[in-house]
Amino acid sequence: MKRKACPFKIGDYVRFTPSRRTMGWYQNIEQFGVKVDEVRQIEAIKDGVYLYFDSGQGGWPWNEFTLVKAKRPTPKAGRDGAPGHRRHATAKK
């Protein structure tokens, strides 16, 4: 069985929304450092599956989370090397 690729990226904000099955496996799921419905920013993705947050908390598979806010893309550098700076064409006289 082939796994789906993790749709999240480092820097994305996700909400911990564990499945009923996962909730049934643990009496106190929050003892593992992430609370149900808590929003966290992804710091690392291990093996393309497991999400980690600040202080190394996490280790849950990506499918136990819902995207809240995607990381903003980094602006491309302009010609002069300044991030996001673009020169505007001037009208010819």
C-alpha cells in the first residue's frame, strides 16, 4: 500500500485533529505535547510523514492534522539582489 505524500511544508500552521481511532488508542493523548485542536507551526517533517514542532514536540503523522494557514512563499530576489525588489519599466519618451 502506497502512502500519500505529506501535503504540508515547514512553516505551515496546522491544527491537531486526531481521528477517533487515534483518540481511542490513548487515554491522555495530550501528554505527548500537542493538545487536541491546538494550532502549531511545523518546524520539521521526518521521513515525509511525521510532524514536529518547537522543542521537538510532535511525531504524529501528518494525516492527524488540518491545514490552518500555509507558509507565505519567500519573495524572489530582484535584479539588484534585494528580496522582493523589482524594477518597474519606465515609459519611453
